[in-house]
Amino acid sequence: MRGPDVPAKALDARALAALAANPGCSRRAILDGAGVDKAWLATALGAPSGFGQSQFALTRGNAFEARVKADGGAELLRLAHAHLDPGAEPPSGAALPDLTAHGPQGRTARTALALREATRGAGGWTLLDHPMLALDVAGSLAFVEPDAVVVHPDGGWSVVEIKSFPMVDGSADPSKVGAAARQAAVYVLALEDVASRLDPAPRVRHRVLLVCPKDFSNLPAGRAVDVRKQRAVTARQLARLTRVEEIAGALPEGTCFAPDRPAEELTAAVEAVPATYAPECLSTCELAFHCRERARAAGAVTRLGRPLRAELGGLATVEEVLAAARGESGDPADPAVVALRRAARLRAEALAAAREVATCP
């Protein structure tokens, strides 16, 4: 579907977290499952998005991560001990297994072997730098790569997430921490899949270590983040995703998103897949601007936010909502219709009162 000889764009944890946050969007599911580069596709459709990190942010993040992992990860292990496992023996060093292998499948197998060996030889600390994990998503295998995974002396596994946003006085931007937690939850799910194949299965801890710069400096600070809620939500949403084969089977024959196709053909291919746009897509999906314009043109109420859409029940367009409010359509017993008509009546009364006040001498 992405065209012959077009390399697949790999799914990462950030994309999986965004996909799980909007499981009803078949468009994103099929494009991600087929490995289509959505940023390129958005540009070809005439709606490029500024989604993604700047080169400066990437460079700064890589430099900070290198500092955190310097000297065999001594500082990272100190933070893991302090925030995740203070009762364990303080790390004087750690095993650093070599995870080098050919291709993502090879790296995934090498990571699983390293985790198994570290767990069986538990008693000390082990640090896995950029391990590769696999997760089945709607029938398509996705490879995800956490910043690090720590194996504790008791054999438990913990995810480490390193971010470049600051942690001031022990706290950071809640929205950014929430995004990091959702991303880490994907890694926890992938680790649980590896653990389930071992006997006995090691414990995958649901408290992850978030490492950020301290007070706008380049010194690392740590914080334990409980991701049980994010893990449960992500698992439930990923399980609800329609399998890629089912979505593809409902598309017209020959649907293709190859970069050499004319813009008109690409537009028709994208429009053949249903989308579920919401304002949150603007910060998580490269096709958000294109889908927003289509939602506006169709008058879809989802463009006003999911909470409002949920309140309106079966009223899917702005025109249907206005008609129900005016009493022209809708079931009078529907609570949404009742609320709309009451709101319309109150508005009319308020406007009438305002006009009366304005005309008073």
C-alpha cells in the first residue's frame, strides 16, 4: 500500500501512544500499519504539519542522554536506586550487555536473551542501553526502543525514560510528564510480553524512572512515575484497534499511498479510509491539518472536542445539532435533544431581555 521499493516507516512508542489515544481512527491505523510516512503524505496533500521535534531539541536531548549514561550509567543507576529501589544494595557498578544485532528482529531477540540472562543471574544491577522490544498492534508488529531498561538485584525490570524538558524543584510540566508516561506505558506493555515467555516470569515494575535536566541545567534529576493507569488505558485501546487486514479489505482495489502517485489519486486514497479527527490530533498526528479541514467541511462535531461529541450522542454534525436545538428534528425524549432545546430557549430569552434593556429610554 505504501508503494513498491518504498521503505516502511517504523512505528515508535510515541506513535503507538497516539494511536492508542484515538483507536477509532482507521486512517491512522492503516497508514501506520502499512509504514506510510504521514509527514510526507501531509505535504503531498497540501496540508503540511509542523508536528515533530526540531533539530535543536533532538541535539539537546541526545547530548543530555549521553551525559546521563556516561561512566557506565553510574548516575542513571544512582537515580534508579534512589527513586525506584532504595531498599536494594546501592549500585557500585552494573552489567552492560551488548545488544548489537542485525535488524530490528535480531536486536529484539538479543534484548530478550540479555533480559533472560540478567534475570537468572540476579543479585546485581544490569543496565540495557536502548534495548529493542516488539509489540503486536492490530496484526502488525511494531518495534519500540526505550531509552534504557534496568534489571534490579531482585530480578525486576524497570523502564527508564530520559527527556530534555526541565524538572524545576522536583516537578515538571504536567502535560509533558503525562506524554512521557503514556510513552513509557507502551514500553511496559512490550516488556510484559517478553516477561510472559520466561518461567518464572519476572516482575515488570509499573513505576518508571523519568530523568530530566535539573532546574534548566544539564545535571540530571530523577522522578518515579506510576504508569499503571496509562498502561491499562493503552492496553485496552490497542486491543480495540481494528486489525489492519480488516481495514485494508474494505478499501477499493488498488488503493496506494506511493510517493509517485498524483495528488488527486493520493487524496482519493486517503479519503477512502475513515478518519476520526479531534483537536488532540494536532499534537500527535502529521495528518491533523488535512483531517481538520475535512472535518470542518463536513461540519463534524468531533472537531469541537471528544467531550462535547460524547455529550451529543447520535448528533454527529453541527447542522444536526442546530436543527435539534430549533426543534426541527431529533427525538424529544433524547437527553441531548432536551438539553439543546432548553439551551436554545434560554438563549432566546436572554437575547430578548438584552434587546428590551437596550431599547429602554
